[in-house]
Amino acid sequence: MVEVRRRIGTVCQKHRLRPPARATLYNTLSKIEGHTFLASRLPQHVSDALYNLAPDARVPGRQLVFYCFNYGSLAAASYAAGLPWLDLYQASSLRGWRPRSRGLLHAVMRARAIA
């Protein structure tokens, strides 16, 4: 996030604009569309955590993180921990987390310096 703020600040300075506040950037991150993944291209241990999906279904990254940490095996949680940081950040604000799963997500986010 520090790098994102720096780059946006550089562009704003170049065009003589006031850079957005940090809160504005975080608010925007919560609203933008994240990554999507094709269910048929996911590893089997991840697919097992995403029950009742057709092979041609596209899964939003934040949902993939949520289901892997809450309902998946250790291998599925490990896969989700390596997903893009935006997906982890957006997943952290979803409702329905199990306490230990949320704790594991927050530990991964701290280790990767995400928010």
C-alpha cells in the first residue's frame, strides 16, 4: 500500500493535483473488482473447499480466500495465502469468518505487510 500511495502521489504531483487521502484509497480498494479464478483450473484441494460449483464458474478472489481459510484443508489455506494482496484485503472484510480462520488470515496479511 505504501508503494501504491507513492505512485499515485507522484502522478498527482506531476499533474498538480492533491493526492487522495489514505482513507480514500482504502475505501476504493474495498469497492474495486478483484481477481476472478476459473473453478476448473484450481487445484483439487482448493476445489474441495468450494463445494457445489460448476467447472466453468468464475470465483471472485475474495470468496476463494474466504472458503479456503474457513472450509479448506491446510493445503487450500496455503494456496489462498499466496493469492494477490487485494483478494486477501477484500476477504478480510467479509462477514461469517470463523475466529481461528480470521486469525490465520490476519497473520498471513501481517507477514505479507498487507494493511
